[in-house]
Amino acid sequence: MNKEARVRFAPSPTGALHIGGGHTALFNWLWARHTGGKFILRIEDTDRERSTKEYEETIMAGMTWMGLDWDEGPDIGGPYGPYRQSERLEIYHKYAQQLLDEGKAYTEGPAIIYKVPEGISLAFDDIVYGRIEVRSETLKDIVMIKSDGMPTYNYAVVIDDYTMGINYVIRGEDHISNTPKQLLIYKALGWEEPQFAHLPMILGKDKKKLSKRHGATSVYEYRDLGYMPDSVFNFLAILGWSPGDDREVFSREEAIKLFDLKRVTKRAAVFDMDKLNFINQEHLKELDPMVRLEMVEPFWKEAMLPVEKHSREYLAQALELMGGRGRTTKELAEYSDYFVSFEPVKNRYDGSDVSEEDKGILKNFFGDLLKLDSWKAESMEEFARSWSNEKDVKMKNLAMPLRWALTGVKVSPGIFEVAEHLGRDEVKERLAYYGFVNP
């Protein structure tokens, strides 16, 4: 066995990278990076009917989006290849033939089956679940090579892990029941088995197995919903593990430094969308303004907003003004649309709630406001307060119509900050549209 930690993520290319797979990949990646070991990507494509090259590429793209780079794999090669099971058939048949020659297996037609010996204790010390022991009498004989010549999962995984030097097998707890069968193959071939660490199940808030009813199930769906890779990474990391304090928001570097398999819990982890939203919002606040803009911009474009009419600085600063509003980049794009275009404001607000009498007061106020020498938020607010005192008009009766006319929403950043950023001419144009200024 190699001294350095060698771990693997071995998905079947029969679908996109789902949350459970992303979670397993992440914990393997963290262990490799924490220990200075190697993270290997292996494609288990022996299900010839359902496996496709497209799904393989989608899984890799999902991992790349999450920032889970691999040291060896089907696309980059490595010293222990090939890294696709469909390209390793010769290896599987070689060891199956060895077990046949040693009288440890038998044939049934074209299939090769391992004969489970009686009276053997199959025990292993799981890093997460502790000591687990099964008697061999409880197990049926194990099909190694099916009649179509393809290996079964429990056989191929042992051959692959051993011949690739994998010394930590980190996977979902649904594989605990497979481990004794795999131990039999290790023993039959006289090989040292790896250390096992089984990860807790991920459940929905209703404590049922995660499914589409709990929200998106593939990693890419979260990208399309406006979640960021660092946030999904952070959120998946705390499903079944914690850094040892109350922290829930941390960087990749902090996760790598603090990660320890011994701190993984047995208790099922709950996939809580509120927690993901909170974590994403915290990461969103910390972004460099230009990086944030790059992430929000596609959603503005999707909404057909004229992004190209504005400078990058104007748009980035508009998002800064939002002050942490929006849990996702998609929400942030929706909440800030009025900075990009007046059209969404018109669609949301028609000005019909303002009486002619109130409109007269507003025309006087906005007329004076637009004549101010300084178009700075502080100057505008100071002026509005003195004007409201002098004319005995409540401040909110001036600020709320301004907010509705400029943003079309009830809640926004400070409305004078919004007015300053939009600029005097744009503000005048929007007020004129609602008849809030004299022509």
C-alpha cells in the first residue's frame, strides 16, 4: 500500500452529478487535499445500456464547477489507468481466472462466481461507524463476472481499488452492507484491504431520503438557480462534518486545513435549503464587486435587460449598494433590475395610488430636490428633512413615492443612495413618467 492517502470518486455515468455524489466527491477531495494525497476520478461505466459519454462529461463539468480537481482520471490519465471500467475488462478477467484456478470460484455458464467459504468473520473498523462484523455464512456466493462478460460492482470495485493503490474508501453509508462481500474478495486474493469511512445519509427536512420534492437534486441545477460554487462546497462540507466550532461559513482553504474523517458524524445529515441560502448570501457579500457582477450579469441578460448601456463600474457599484440583499445571484439580479432599466419599474408600479392633491405636494418637493447643487445622498436627505419640517409633511410621504417611482418596490436600499447612483437625469425622467414633476 502507498503511504500517501489515495482516495477515489467513482461515479456511474448514468445521470448528472447529484447532491449525494457531489457530497461523496467533496469528502474524498478534502481528505486528499488535507493529507497531501491524491484524488482519483474513476468512471464505473459497466452498465452499458445506461452509461453515456455525455453523462460522463456532465459529471466532470459538475465537479469542475464545484472546484473539485482530480490528480488522475480518464481525461488526464495517470500511472494506474485505464480509469474507465469498460477499458479494464482484461484486468477483471485475469483475477477471476486466478480465483477459478485456485478453486475459489466456479462457472455457471459463461458467468464466474466466487464461492463464499463458511465460518469466516468479516470485520472492519470503519473510521465513522466503528467496528462492524459479519459472519460469512450470512452471505450468498458472489457473482464476479456476469454472463455478458461484464464484472459486477462488488467484484470490480475491489480489483480497481487495489490495483489503483486506493487506501481509503470514503463513500455513502448505503455501501456498508457491500463491504463484507468486498472483504471476501480482498482475502481470496491475499490483498490488504483499505481503510473504510462511510458517510452519513443526506435526508430532506422531513427526514426522508433526498429527492426532487426537496428541491433541485443535481449540482448543476444549483448553478442555474444562482448559487455559487464556494457556497455549495461550503454547504455540502457541513453535511455530516463540522470544523469543530460553531462556524458554518468558511473558505475552501479553511475546510482543507480543518477537515478530519474522525469528525464525520454517523447521524444522517439534513439538507436544509434555508441553511444553503444563508451560506450563499454570506459568500455573496464577501465577493469582489467585479466578480459579483460577472455572476449576476447572466441573470440580467436572461431578463432581457440592457446591461450594455451601462459601465461595468456603474453596475458593480449598483450591486454594492444592495448591501447583502438577495440570497442567490439570481435573486440579487431580480432585486436590482431597476438600476439597469426603468422598464421593470413601469411594469410593477403605475402611480395610481397617489391622489391629485398629493401629486401637487410631490411636484413642489421633487422640483426643489432636482434643483439641488449637490446630487449626493446626504445632501438630498438633509434637504428632504428640512423641507418636510418646513412644509409640515411627513418624511415617509415624500420618500415612499420616490422609492416607488425609482424602483417599483416597497423595500430597497436607502432611496437617496439609489437616486444618487441613478443620476439626476434618470431620476427626473422616472418622476416625470408618473407626473410627479412639472413639465
